[in-house]
Amino acid sequence: WQASGHVDTFTDPLVECSNCHNRFRADKIDTSKCPSCGKEGTFGEPRKFNMMFKTNVGPVEDDSSVSYLRPETAQGMFVNFKNILDSFYPDLPFGVAQIGRNFRNEISPRDFIFRSREFEIMELEYFIHPKEWERYFEQWRVQSQNWFEALGLSKEKIKEIEVPAEDRAHYSQRTIDFHYDFPSLGFDEIGGLAYRTDFDLKNHQERSGKKLEYRPKDGGEAFIPHVIEPTYGVDRNVMAV
């Protein structure tokens, strides 16, 4: 995680009300008035808050044993990219999928499964030539809609939200969120689609010193593949069904 730069990805601004001492994400509220106690002008300057759970691996607790519980499943697939090339040498494009538990230090867990500290995610990293990213992004947008339809979810209850540049993760060049109209809860996210460019493989290559390039079988020039990433929240998909 530190090697790929993801420690900063899950760091958010946090503010605390001096009256009721509740804490909130500064980017999620109107900081002129506390949403809990209603007092105005009670928030100080935002402070950095790391949403990743920090722990130590091994018998000795020191700086060399620091690690983090994963807030997404993606990095295991990027770390295994070279093993896949060496073992199978697959044609491009190809995808690697994983499902697993993820952990985020949510400030205020609430709304049943929608703001929890432990949850299940399905992610797929689809490795492509960078010149073809728009074609495959559209392909996976349609495939995601097909997935929701296969689950039996009504098309009228699914909406796509194009995430603006200022709200996208720093590694994403384009992101679409899929929201479902949950009974009594309204629209909330059940999946996403991101174009991660070569951010992950490039950073792993730079810090590990290992080549993570793909060499085309026709003898073309080697390059670092780009990635289209469909993501689905298992808990929310099950609840929608």
C-alpha cells in the first residue's frame, strides 16, 4: 500500500464540533453549522484523518513492521501481475477478479450496511492497451448494467452518475458510480467503474525495481498496460436483490 501511494488515497479532512464533540468528514457537511447539535461556528480547522486501519505484522512492534488492513481488494491483483505474465503470458486484453473483505476506519458508522467499517467488495482489473481505454470503458459500463439486470434489478431503479474530476480518486481519469433506489433509503451506490490508467503498475514498478511491462506477441514495443476497473459492493448488491 505504501509502495503504490494508497495510504494517502484514504486520508480525508476531519472536523470536530467544540460544543458536542462529534466528528465529521469536512467534505460531507456544511461546516458553518453542526449537523448534530445545530450550533453555528463550532468547527475549527480540518485535520487529516486516515481511513485505513493501522497495525503491526510480526512479533516486534516498530516502524519496520507497520502495515495496513486493505481498504480495497485491487492491489493483490496488481502485485500478482508479473506472476500471471510469467505463468500464462495471456493475450491482451485480459482480466483478473477478486472478492474479499475490506476495512475502512469509518468516522461514524450508521445507516445499516452503508457506513460500516468492514464490508465485502468484488473488483475486476481489466488490463488493456492505453489507446483502447474508451472502447473498453464503454464495454464494461454496458456489462455492469447487464449484471444488475441479471440480478433482477429494474433498469428504472438504476442510475449512472458521472463523477466530476474534483471528486474522483487521484488515480482515476474517469469514474462512473452506479446507484440503486433502495426502498425507504433512496438512491445509494452499489457499484462503480473507473479508468485507473497505469497508476498502479507504474508505481509498483518504480518502487520494486521489477519490470511490469507487457510485450506484445507480434514483437511490438513493450508498454505498461492501463486498467479498467468494475467494482461491486457485495453487501449492497445482495440487499438490493
